[in-house]
Amino acid sequence: MNRIILTAFTANIALASPAFAEADPLTDIIVTGQRTTATTDEIESDKEIISTPDAAALVARAPGAALIDNGGLSGQVQYRGLFGDRILVRVNGQRFSSGGPNLMDPPLHYAPMALVDRIEIDRGISPVRKGPGLGGGVNAILKQAQFSEGTAMQPQADLTAGYRSGDNSYLLGGLVSLSNERVKLGVIASYEKGDDLQFPGGSIASSSFERLNYGAHAGLKVGDGSLTLSYRRQETDPTGNPPFPMDIQYFNTDFLTLAYAGKLSDNLYLEVEAGHVAVRHLMDNFSLRQGPASPMNLRATFADADTITAASALRIGTPDRHVRLGADVELMDKDVRITNPVNADFFLTSLNNIAGSRIGGFVESRLALGPIEAEIGARIDHHRMQAGSPFLGSAVPMGPRILASAFAASDRSWSDDTIDVAARFWSDMGSFKPRLSLAYKTRVANAVERFSWLPTGASGGLADGNIYVGDLNLRNEKAWIAEIGFDYQDSRFYARPTLFYRRVEDFIQGVPYDDTPGVINSPVEMVANMNGDPTPLRFGNVDAELYGADLDFGWNISGPLHLDGTASYVRAKRRDIDDNLYRIAPPNARVALSWQEQTWHLGAELQAFADQNKISATNDEQPSNGYLLAGLFGHVELTPGITLDASVENLFDKNYTEHLAGYNRVSGSDVPLGARLPGAGRSAFVRLRWTGF
């Protein structure tokens, strides 16, 4: 039996009961810092006190969501048991490929908290117009200039500064802009830096971080629409990743977008956009952590990824009653080159000249079926991917050479078509609004899963400590999805429970390389054993299912006294054998009690986590215990335009470990090798924000 224990972390709960009392399913309402509709949640960054630099922690505030913590700037979003590229995560609506084979730069790596305006979360499933994606969708919207009234150029500013004691970190950043009714010009910038994270009993070695982000954008009104051009650069400097065998030395990434959106006539609305993302990455196993004893084992890995996207969509009808037709293109190139910095003759391309493309089209309709509102859509995509032959230096030993030759002689090209269908239904019945979603969703294998010919620790961010190798014959994942729930709201109370079920055919995960695990009788197992793992895993197709429930709620108890919370449960297991899926959040619940006045509020929050004993034997996963934390938070408007937020995490300095935190891979740390990484100790956070001009 799971043992439930209350835990907590800080938050800024903003519940406005008059707003949600008057709203309907398609009108924005404010719920626990979130603006919601029947199909989308919007978490506003200024409504939440999130002390960590990782925007994925902000998404984890939503019901059904959780944080996969792979380092201070490498957190992944888990939503109803799915994570990685199974979740459609974008920044400013832009899709792009990670630069790292271990997903050290998931999409929200490029959304610094000082620049985030809000995060949109698709409730349950993502509509087909946003592209293919097996699970839900997340879109981080960065701060940007807004058109103003009149012909005179008017300045705008939104600046933030913050400090966190748990890792002696600070952040500075924001937006400065000029605009009038036809033109807008904006500049954004942010800088963050932090030391190793402290926990009761010591510090987590190789957990420091540093990130710089800057860019500019411009907008022009053109008839009944607007044209926007944006450029942004992010420079992630040395940043630790304790669950991985290497740390980030840099990510130098450039984003470029050009978009138009506007009315062609009363019933025609056009959206066109194009973008390019270029990622340049270096990671190594010696700069931030204690390196290997032998120089032969020093490693520095260079990885590049380029993504070009283009999309167009035409909406025929009104926002509430329409048909939308669209098409999109995504082109990807990726390379990974492993080197030894003290031996120029040791190098090999574990992923060489990976070229991928996707061309898709969709049709989607928003309609009414009597009292029922519906959004129904379908899309088809054609995928292609191929890999070049590996390059190896003269110092590379014979084992990898044998594997490289076999891979070079294989058929390294793949293509296939996928079809996604999604239907969402809801109805306004006054205070009660039922919801139903049905979908068939697909996902194709990524480059690491398909083309990793060399057994390494690159696992696409799983960070389970196993060595993996790819499979050229992987089949596409196919998921049948059903979700049912309702929104209830009156003048003092709201609740939004949901039940969900996902049945996934050909789910891609690690499986034993062959039928004799532990018996080294193949070149792959020989090389894996040389790298410290005699039982490597191969990415393979299995059958899985995920089901559960989640809820958020709020109660205006009396006057300024409010109670809010969330609860989430997910069960994820394989159907082909008696095992569980890896790294699944345990059952949890959060409650917050706050006193809210017009210009200030104070509160405390608790969150409950169960033990997680439903673990993956295939991935050598360790169980985890529940734990208790407590947090305090507060907000005050000092003057019009200047606000101060403050919080205390882990008020009683509890020593605990989160199930999703990963295992320590850093020698010489206060955390033993192979132990699950602990959570932060007691930590204070303050944030000052100024919006003006």
C-alpha cells in the first residue's frame, strides 16, 4: 500500500472568484494563477512564484504535470506519464530539434523565467493544427512588445530581478520596447547564474548553471494583419547535469522567425510563419566534475542541430464556427562527434549527417452539435530520415570499428506516413460543463532511438544509467486516447476533474539487447562492457498503457481567505510483460491556503506525494519514499507597476528525494554515486518586477 505524505513548495495563488463565476467554457478564467478554457490552460508567469530557473517547473504546477529534473536548466515536462519528445513542447509556437543526444536542451531550456510571459498547456491532447505529438502540448510565450494607441512612439518596459539562497543564484532580465498603433520594436535580454544546489547534508556537485539570452523583434501592421520578425540568441555556459555522464560546456543557439497573421475578409483569416533554429553544443566529463583517472577516458562531445520550419493555415469562418486548412514543413539536420581532448586521433561520429524531413497537412473544424461544442481535426504527415556513414579516427579501437562498418553497410534510410485524429467535445450547462476527448496519435522514432550504432549513455534524456543502442527497424508509436471530465464553477467554488486512458502500440523504450542478457556474445555487448555496462539496452517496440486522473480546485472560504489545490495520479505499465514504464511521477496532491487583499497576499502550501513502488525493472529503477515539505509565499504591490514576491521553500529543511530527480553520476559529490539526487534544502527567494513607462 502506498504511504501518502504531505509535501509543499511555494506558489503565488491568484484566484478571482467574480471572474470565474461569470465565465463560460470559451472565456478566459483565472484559476490558481492559470487562465483556462475548455481546451487550454494558460499559466501566467507573474501569477506564480517559481524560484528555479527552469520553466518546466512552472508547467509542473498544472494538474497532471510533473518535472523531470535532469539539471538546473535541463528539466523536461512530464504530462500524464509521458515526457521527452512525446510531449509537443514549443517556444513562441516554434518547433525545433534538441542539440544534445541526451536532451540536455529540451525546448523549455530556451525559455528563461525572466522572459516568460505565460505558458499555454493543451488540456489532455494537442489539436492537430499544432503538429504531430503523442501527448499534450506546451507552448512557452516570451515577453514581447505590444502595439499601442496613437501615432506617437511610446516606451514600454517589463523588468525582473530575483535571488535564491539555496544555490546563491540570481536572475536579471526583461523587455524594453517602443510602439505605436502601426509599429512595435522590442529588445529582450536575461542573465542567470547559480552555484551548486544545497541540500541538508551538503551540496550537489556539478549542479551550477549560467545562461545568457538576448534578442530583438519588430512588428508592423499591414492592413488587417501584422507582420513580425524576431531574432533571439541563447548562450548557455558551463552548466551541470548530475544525472548524465557529461555536463554542458555550452549551447550557442540562434532563433529566427518571420510570421504574418491577419484577416483577408470577414470570414477568412490567414496565418503564415517560417523559422530557423541553429544549435551548437559541447559537453564533457571533466570540466565541471571530477574527471576520469585515465586520460584515455576523457571525452568531449560536439553536437549540432539545425531545424527549418514553415507553416500556413487558413481559417474559413468565425473564431467559434470555422474550418481551418493548413500545411507545415519541418527539416532537421543533426550531427554528434565524440572526441578525446588529449588525443587528436580519437574521434568518432555516433550520429553523422542525420537528415530528416516532415511534410504535413491538416483539416480542422470548430462546430456545434446541438448544445455540444466540438473541435474535430485530422492530419497526415510524410516523414523521411537518413544517416550518413560514421567517421572514426585512427585511435578508435577495433570494437567500435566493427560496429561502424556494420552500420555503414546497412540501409540507413527510412520513410513512412502517419495519420493523427483528435476530437474534443464540451457543453455549457451553466455551472456544470462536461468534457470528452478522443484521439488517435502517433510518434516516429527520433535520431537517437533509430540511428545510435555506438553503445553509449545517450538515451534521449532517460538518464537511467544504462548504455543504449538504436534500432533501424523501429515501428511508429500509435496511441488510442480517451479522456472525460467536467468543469464546475459557481461564485465560491470550482473543480476540474479528469479521467484519462492511453493505449499505446509499439511504445519505444529500452529492452535487453538480445535473448541472453549478461552473456557477452556480440560486438555490441563487447563494446558496452568496455564502457562499463555488460547488459546494454536496445531501443525496441513494446506495448504500454497509461491511465489515471487529475484535478484542480479552489474555494473562496470567506472574504479574502482562499483554498486551492491540485491532485494527480497516473499508472503506466507495459502490456507485453509484467513491468512498469520508467520514471513515472507518484500520486501527489497540493493544497494552498492564502489570505488575499487587493494589493497583497500571504499564504502557505502543502503537497502530498505517495511512495513510488511501481518501477521499471527493465531500466533498473529504484523505488522512492514519500516526503513532507512546507512552504510560505507572499506578494505585495509596492507602487503601481512595482511588485515584490517572496517565498521560502522546504521551510523545515527536510532531507528528501523526488522520484523524478534521476541518479547521481558525479564522483566526489556529497551525494553517493548511483544515489537518487536529493531535493533542495531550505531556500528563500525574492523577486522584484517593474512594468512601466
